[in-house]
Amino acid sequence: MTSRFTELVVDCHDPERLAAFWCAVLDFTVIERSESDVEIGSWEPTVEKVRDRQMPPTLLFIRVPEGKTVKNRLHLDVSPIDGSTDDEVTRLLGLGATKVDVGQGPGRSWVVLADPEGNEFCVLRTLEPPH
């Protein structure tokens, strides 16, 4: 017997806003939405596809009444694929991300940002092929 990692759930106040932000960050699309949640992903999950092999999880943003109060225990890492890390950080700041200090210290090879609701994530080294 085996399970698959199919969704990563993010509690939030405004699922539409966060889904739009993360769609722009990751080039995902909305898969499903309701009054209280929005699911986004890079593929359309079906039972057959999920059973066939492990696929990237979707992100599911669910409306909750409480706000974020402490540093996330789980966060996303993203790696730019067609530009420098600095260029990607600039793009993400333009989308509504903010820089945050979680005690990472100076001189790190990654940059810690927060999405529009304060959920931390890291921008890692670029995966752009060398020129």
C-alpha cells in the first residue's frame, strides 16, 4: 500500500489573491475553486495520473479566520529557470512579495521572501543554463 503527495494546503485570508500570486510565481493555473478555496497546479490531476506515478503536488489555498502568527514550519523553495536569482527576486517583489529576515544571516546563496499574506519562501540559485 502506498500514498501519493497530492496537495500542499495553505491557510489564508484571501485564497483568490494568494492563488493569483502563486500562479504568477510558478506559471501555474487554477484547477478548481469554490467560495472558500482555490487549487492551482502545473497539471490537471486525475485518479489515473496520480496512481501512475508521483507528480508535483498542487497548491490549495483555504480561507481561515485566523491570521499567521509565527514563522512557517514548512515553506516553499523556488529556483528561477530563465534568469538570475537577483532578477527573479526583483520580479517577485513586483508581484507583491516582501523581503523578510528569519535569522538567515548575511552572505547566503538564497533570499527569503514572504508572499502577500506573510508566508515565507526562499528563492534559491538559478537553474538557467550557462551562456
